[in-house]
Amino acid sequence: MTREPFDILLVEDNLADAELAREGLQDGRLLHTLHHVTDGMQALEFLRKQGPFAKVPTPDLILLDLNLPKKDGREVLAEVKTDPELKRIPVVVLTSSESETDIVRSYDLHANCYMCKPVDMARFIETIRKIDELWLTVVVPPPRRR
Amino acid sequence: MSDDYSFDILLVEDNPADADLTREGLQDGRLLHTLHHVTDGVQAMQFLRREGAFTSAPTPDLILLDLNLPKKDGREVLATIKGDAELKRIPVVILTSSEAESDIVRSYDLHANCYMCKPVDLSRFLDTVRKIEEFWLTVVRLPPRSTK
């Protein structure tokens, strides 16, 4: 099945990590558009198509850091997964936090999966490729709303 | 995680050929695991609640769930799991032959962790199972096991 380009929303305040994610995704085989926001408030504005984001697409996948300014990633996750319009969008939590509390809470809030950002650059890129490989090629995503 | 960590996978699948393929695909992977197989939705819930024949069952690390099941439909099983405070954190991978948009949408709305279609082709089926195993059991950080 030929797909339209995938829209991925990356919610990441660390610019170096955002660059690595961008690089890792570009190495993948699939045509995609990476939308990048740097705090939790922007993330929700993007998803609700508010303010400067009035014309953005609904993403096919959200990569969500937990530690974010303005609105914490844990709150963003809770809001997305309780919103009837947004909850079906797969959310991959991608964070440096290895705390058991964060892992449990994320799954309880219905994060689709939880991944720790490797410290090592090459492993970070590899992790992104694996996300790409599974979520953008093997998994059947929710159909796009028009 | 220690080297001898063994994953518990619950496969909910009524088609014996598909179940065998899944077992084979997982065995090809390098990971130590125990595959628990039930063939209908009622058994699935009994397993997860440690009822009846399943009082000593472990809490699975991952559930592979078919949608079209006898006795209790996979869609109901998904809703029950993801509505249960104790069970909802267990990742559920829908693995089904249904390509119906309504099933895809409903599964994600019910908080399935991901949705995958069973390939008709044998080697692609095996490949899909291996990819599931690789991603969910090595790349993803799973919820910690509660000690019971």
C-alpha cells in the first residue's frame, strides 16, 4: 500500500537530541515530515491546531519527551490520551528518564510504548531507526482523519 | 535486566496454524521467553486474573491478541484489559487478519499499544513476529514486573 508521507510530531526541548532524532529518521526508508515543537504547551497547540498551528496535519505518530518546559510531557500524555479526538494517535515516550515511576505511569496513561534515549549518539540514532522500522513500516497506524 | 530474564508472552489466538507460526517466529528470536497460549477470550481473561486453571499464571510482559475469537471477542478482551487498573499497563499488540478501518480505529481508541495485520505469506508472518519480539522485548522499556 503506498502511503502518503508520514507526519511525525517530535516534542523535544533538547536541540541536540532533536537533531539526532531528525537524522535517525532521515536514514529510514520512509517519506516523512518531521514537525518539531520544544515544549508541552506548543505540543497541545499543535495537536489542537491552535494559534500558529491552525493548518498543521494530525500526526501519525508522536515522539514525546517527558521533561519539558511550560507543560510537562507527563501532562501532555495524559491530555492526549483522554481526548476523544487525539487518543488514538500512537505516542512513543522517548525520554532520558529510567525511573520506574515514570515507566509505570506512562503505560498507565496509555503511552503506546516507552523508550529510553541512549546516551551514546550512535545508539540513539539506532533507537530512532528501530522506532521508524516498526512504527512506520510494520505497524498499521490509525487511518488519517480528513 | 539480568541475563537469565525470561519474558512471559500471552498469545490469544484460536487458529492453531497461526499459533504455530507465532511460536516458531518467537523461537527464532534470541530471547528467552515462555509462550503462554490460550484459544479464546474467556480463557484470556481467566489467565490474566489467575482464575480457574490459571491460578499460578504469571503476569505477562506482552500480550499478542487476535480480534476474532470464540467465547469472548478480542475487542471485548482489549476493552476489559485496558479498563482494568491492574492490567492496563501490559502492552497489547493486536495481531489480526482484519484490515477493517473500524477495527483499527476502535483498537487504538481502546488503547491497544499497536495494531498489526497478520501477513498471509508464511515467511512474512514469521518476519512480523520476529519484528514484534525484537521491538517489544529488546528496544522498548516494558513496565516492571510487579512482584506477586
